[in-house]
Amino acid sequence: QLQLVESGGGLVQPGGSLRLSCAAPGVALDSYNIGWFRHAPGKEREGVASLRGGYSGGTNFADSVRRRFTISRENDKDTVYLQMNSLKPEDTAIYYCAMLRYGRSWQSLQDFDYVGWGQGTQVTVSP
């Protein structure tokens, strides 16, 4: 089974930025629908953003991150990025990416619609 790998997490001050990457070595992700999720201690896993596969590149965001986060492939078809700006302490979580299951809506931010979860990358927003 294809499994994704997340990277780019770290410690950042409130208001700062981080750029997360999602990839599967040797696999082009440009045709896959990809979602980013996060899981904070004591809370349910939350869908953050989704990216439609192909040139259309439609995006969807959770209200909690809208206007602050961007999901994209840019010029690298092998990688999906999550650019996180204006970070808040509430954004602290382990961030995961995953592939949309066949037949599910690309706009989905529901974790059960996705498969191929990576190990996650820790994002900590703290003074």
C-alpha cells in the first residue's frame, strides 16, 4: 500500500510560518487527491485542507485555517505542500497527509475518507 511521508514540522513562535511537505518517494502525486490533517492531544483528528488531483488543483480549507494556510503542488508533481502562515498556539498538533479514497469527494476533510497516512510531523507554536 502506498504510504506518504510528512516533513517540515518544527517549533515556531506565534505569527510565524512553516512549510510542510507530503511525498511518496518514487511516486508522482500530481494525479492524487491529497488531504492534510492534524491531531492535537486530547482532541479529535481535524481535517485542515484538501487538494484536488490534476491540473484543476481545486482546494478546500477548514474554517480554522482559512486565509492562513495554503495547500499546493507548485512545480513539483511529486510533493504536496502545506504552507502555514500566521500560526497560532491552537495550531500545535501532529500534522498528517493522506490520499483520498476512490469515489470520495476531493473536498472532503473527513479522516475516514482518506488512506495511506504517514507518520506525521510535529508542529509546535509557542512563545
